[in-house]
Amino acid sequence: MPHNCLKKGVLRAATMLLSLPIVLPVFAQQELLLHSSPEIWHSNATNPAFFPEEKKFVLGLPGQALDASHSGNITYGDVFVKNGDKTLVDFGGIIDKLDPSNKIQFDQRTETVSLGIRLPFKLALQAGHAMRFSGAAVYPKSLPQLLWNGNGPYIGEELAIAPSASLARFNEWSLGLSRKIGAVSVGARVKYLTGTNALSTDPAHASASVYTSPDIYQLTLNTDYGFYSSSIISAFDTSGYGFDLQFADFNSVAFTKNTGVAFDLGLHASIGERLSFDASVLDIGGEITWDTDSDYYISQGAYTYEGQVFPGVDIVNGGDNLNFETKLDSLNDIFKFSRTATSFETALPLRAYAGVNFDLTKKLALGVSGYLSDRPGAENDTYALGASARYQIIKPLAVAAMMSINQRNAANLGLQIFLKPGPVQLYFTSDNLLSAFNPANNPAVNFRFGAALAL
């Protein structure tokens, strides 16, 4: 029983903390190529002033957007490896690649349905629904080091293992209106947000550490770690073990009592016959208040064990070869989270786009686009800047290529294919083409595809 206590206590807790940034960094949204293509209906998501020229009615069919951003050069495939019919965790290959502090930002957007209708007086109405998953996480290098190497190599060192994270999964119900005034179209949109799942760490209680004394290998665990959760954590079972976390299933309901509002503003201006300019600001004031199944969890404690050294690899991957003589039933007092029902808020990142497009010929257009995201609590903004060329091969088929830079990489190759047979719009676009078809083995992933009917 004692070795099981330590296994399920110390390292299960640490594994939970690490699971936030390792499992989630599959998703961050910039979509420069989509934004530079206002003739594609789903580009309206990046600017409420966009509406396909000469179209009076548009029905947006399902679309999917996915983009990833992880500091360093870490991929999902580096961490989770196949061994026969089992999938094992392997931190050994990533530890040397990690920075002292590692950062992740992600957004996933699933378009379900949208509608656009041109009205009299040069007005256009738009409405739609999308499911979004947005968040950010930061974790220290010492956390996977401890999980993989155990505490033996770190005698006399205090290892900080607490990550920070803020994530939210929510529905976005939107209603917008745009109007053309001369050569300028202006648009505004209100978005009603209904949250389904959220987790946010508490910056006022953000520490957890492990220290092994060089004297008689005294192992000291300290926690002052708190977080808010809504419909993610279902239970903490501390009977018999120090820590047993149970996750709730992610909700897929459309309406909840966790609500909020956000606003989008945009413009699109033609300057002469060949030049156009656009700009937009999205998710202004976006915030969700979480009231349903919303709780605050906090662990505050310190305890010292004498003569304890534990391995990491075997525990991470389910080994059971530990043999401790010391009884550790009091581990419950260390990682025992207290739970208090409470409401809390999460804020959406503020996003901005701007672009210039120039029709060099009737078939060839050149463009420059920029993106900036300001995420609450993030140390650095997310940015991207790209130059694109679009060519109309035949009337129903156009392709575009883009070179872009962002905070991760100074050279990203993007590609877009836009097919419009009759009233149907089909498109695939990626700002990072090399990662689009192998997302599990790339640290930064970006692609989007979708369809619409435009009449």
C-alpha cells in the first residue's frame, strides 16, 4: 500500500498538472490566408464586413479550423509513442528540447451553420453558430523532468512543478449587419456565448514543488495551488490514496447557464478598381461567467518523508516495481484538494486583422495580411504577417500561396485551394502547409476547410 500511495499521490498529481499543456497543445488561430480571401464565405468569421460580391444569399455549411502553437520544437508524436498495441508516454526525447518555461496557445473553431442575406439599402444580414475551444498554458521544464527521471538526479534541488492554464469550450451564436457606403463596407456583429467546459488556474495560488534533502534523502512536498473548474473535474477521491482525479465528459449542449457576450467590428474599402483595404477587431469585451458545476479547488500543504527516492519512467507508464517501507497514509493531507462551489470568469483573447490586396491582372492578385492576438494573462502577444499571391486558373478554380512569419517561425509556406462549381464553394487553406497533413508530428499546425452555397 505505501508504494501505491506515493505512486497515486505524488506522481499522479504531477501527471495531472502536466496533462494540461501536453494533451491540449493541438490547437491557435491566425488564418491569414482565409482572411485575405473575402470571396470565401467563411472569411466573414475574420471580418464582419466581408460578404461575397454579387451574391444575395449564402448558406454556410460545416467547416473546421485548427491551428497549433507550442514554444520549442515539441510534437504530440514526441510524447505519445506506440509500443505494440499500447500507447506509452515518453518524455525522454523532449526534455532537452524544452525551455525553462514552455508556452502554449490554442484555438479550435468548428463552424456548424451560418447564413448571409443581402437586404435593401445596401445592407447585409449574417447569422451563425460555431463551437470554439480556446486557451493557453505554461509549464516548467522541471515537471516532465521529475516525471521521467524521478527525484534521484535532483538531490538538494527544489523542483517547481506547477503549470498555469486557462481554457474554455463554448458555443458562439452570432448576429451581424453590414452596410456598404460608397466604396466602403462596414460591419458589426454581436456574439452570445454559452460555455460548456472551463478550467482556469489561480495566479494567487500557483506553486507546487518537490525537494529532496541530501542528508537522509528527506522528500518534502509543498503545495499552494488552486484552480477553477466548470464541468471538467467531476471528483477528487482521497480515500486510501493521496490523489485520484476523475474527469467529466466534455459537454456538447448548445445552451447553458454559463453565458457571456462579445462584439466584432470590421471594414472593407475599395480604393480605385484594383486596390482594397480591410481591418477588423474581434471578440471585443468577450467574457464568460461560469455558474454551472463551477467549483474552486485548492491544495495547501507540506510534508516530509525520510529516505524516499522514487523512479519516474516506471510510474509514468504503469510500472509497479516500487518497494517502500515507510507508511505514507498521510499523503492525503498533502494533495487533498478542498472544493468550494463558486462562479468565475474567463476572458476571450482580443484578435485583430488587417490586409491590403491588389489586382495585378484579372487573374492574379497580390496581398499582405497581418494578425495580432492579445490573450489575457499571456506574457507575449501572438502575431503573424504574410504576403500572398492568388491566381485564377479557370473560372471555378483559384489557388493562392503565402509566405508568413510569426512568433515561432520566420518562414511559413501557406497554400489555399478554392473551388466554386456553380453555387457551391469548397475550400482548403493552410498557413503552414508542411504541417497540415501530419499534425501529430509538428509543433505548429494550421489548416481550415469548409463549404457553402452562394447564390
